[in-house]
Amino acid sequence: MKIQKHPLLSTYAGTAREIVSFHYGNGRAGEKIYIQSSLHADELPGMLVAHHLRKRFSALEAAGKIVGEIVVVPIANPVGLAQTVLHNQLGRFELGTGENFNRHYPAMYPGIAPRVEGKLGSDPALNRNVIRQAMHEELNSLTPKTELHSMRQTLMRLACDADVSLDLHCDADAVVHLYTGTPMWPQCEPLARYMGAYATLLATESGDNPFDEACSQTWWQMEEHVKGRFPIPMACLSVTVELRGQTDVAHEQAATDANAIVAFLTHRGVIDGDTPPLPDLKHPATPLAGSEAIEAPISGVVTFARKPGDWIKVGDVIGEVIDPITAETHPLTSNTEGVLYARENRYFATAGMRLAKVAGARAFRTGKLLSA
């Protein structure tokens, strides 16, 4: 195992932070796997899963079982990790700018398309390598101006040439669910099975360039760009893995999730061993544009009647909001049939607050599809 330290540009005089990456395997043959946790720094289940994965990968490396390279970044966001205000960790948004730590990653396609002109051919493996080289050139051409820009550039450098990129997150109160690019679903389905995902939400553009899309969307954008003149592989399965809710931080659960990721990597041939049988798929993948966010119609106390993982039908009441002054009670009903995969873990709502999410099969939303 090798440890690499990546210093970040300092925005404030007298401060210095770094991202630390752990590298397992020989890196000379086989696939490259990139795994990071807690990009939203107050989402900690992934950090514990990364702890268990590092122990597993160390043992597998010692036994000569890793084919290729596995990179683990257990703290992807040291900036947000330091944002503790009055005992509350505020790790979703950068306090200086208000920007979401999982948005605004570099869009690679506009810069790399001219870089690969005249270099593509009939060999998809060669085209993959040409495009990856162009990605590194594009990232190296960027000059970060802030610590946040520097952090985004560093994470992209580590992940852009990976065959698989797993970004470990969690929701407020949820069951396991995944986000990935629509063209990546065939590669992602085994992961959904091993992880026991209740929902996998697909999109080619969800808005504001989150990390997973920044890693993978170049491949389908380049495929569209060449329009069949050259074979372009879908060479980076990039997935946001939502590991239940914020309070689901326990060794037994984290070990189970780590085992599922190891099983998936064994299935892909990155780990040498007997491939575990594929579990049943809990639910088919659905479009992110078919996910309904159920909002509070008024401000008040929230109570839920349904829990994450429940199957919801149109018209089902999943809870209610109660105005403590007027005693008005407003039911929260679903307009979508599908899995209730996440709900809020705060129980006083402001009017318009998103309280629950149901994954439906019918796409009906447009514009920015992710929450803030």
C-alpha cells in the first residue's frame, strides 16, 4: 500500500489542508478503482465503510489478490470537515461561498474534444487511453483560485482515469440507493444487486455537474460527438452510493457494505477470487426525472406514517404536517407510485421544504433534478 498526500491551495493565510489517498495493488495491469467518502463532510457512513475497506484491501494486497489498482480517499472534503459551528457540523455547503461541495466539477468534454482530434481510431481501448490522457491534460491546464477549486481539481485528477468511481454518501433518513448515468446502468446493475439498493436513479444530466457525472459524462458526450465514426467505450462507471441515513454509522452495517463492494469488485475481476452469487435486484432502475420530492404545504411539526423502503401508490398518505398554532393538519400524499427511498430527519418543516422522495418509473421533471 502506498500513501500519497495532495496539498490544497490555501484560501486563507496561515492555513493548510491536504487530501490523503491510499493506493493498493500494482497499478500496472487490470482496472483502476477509485473510492471516496464524505464529500458531503457531515455524511459519515461512507467514512466508516472506507475504514473497513482499507482493512480488506490491505489483506487482499498482501495475499496478491488485487488485479490493478484500488485508490481510497477516506476524507474527500477536509474543508467541510472543519466547518463545525456551535457543535453542528455543516459539511454540505462551503461557508464562504454557499456552494454545494458536490456540484460544479469541471466539465471535461468541451476542453478534451479538440485535444483528441485526429488521434482516435478503430480500437476502443486506444480511444479510451487517448481520451484519458486528454482529461489529465485538461485538468492540468486549470489554475485553481481557491481551496475549494483546488479540492475539486485534486479529486478529479485522482478519479478521471478510473474504470469505476464510487462516491460514498448518505441521505437524511433512507435506504440504500444509487445515482449513476443512464448509459452506465448495465455496468451498475451488479453493484445495485450486491449493495441491496432499493432504487437506482438514472440521468445523463442532473444539473450543476456533480462529481459522479463529471467523471462519467465525458464518455457518452464523446460518443455523441463522434457519431459512430469511432468506437467510444463507456469507460468510467461512476456511481453516487447513498448509504442509508446520517445516523447509520455502525461497524456491523459498514462491514456488510464493505463486503458488498468487495463482492462487486470480485465480480469485475479486480479482486482475484470466487465471484459471490448475484443477489436479486430489489427494484428496477428508474429515471431521476421520475423521482417525486414531496414538499411541506405549510410550516409545522412533521410526522411520518411510512418509512424508507416502503412501496408507495398514488394517493398514499406518507405523513402529515401539523400547524401547532391553528391545529390544521395537512396530509403528505404521493403523486407517484414507487419506492419511498428517503425522507427528512428534521421534524419541523418550513413551507415548501422537501420531506420525502419517491422513485417512480415515469419521467415528468425537467431542469435541475438534484436537491440543493
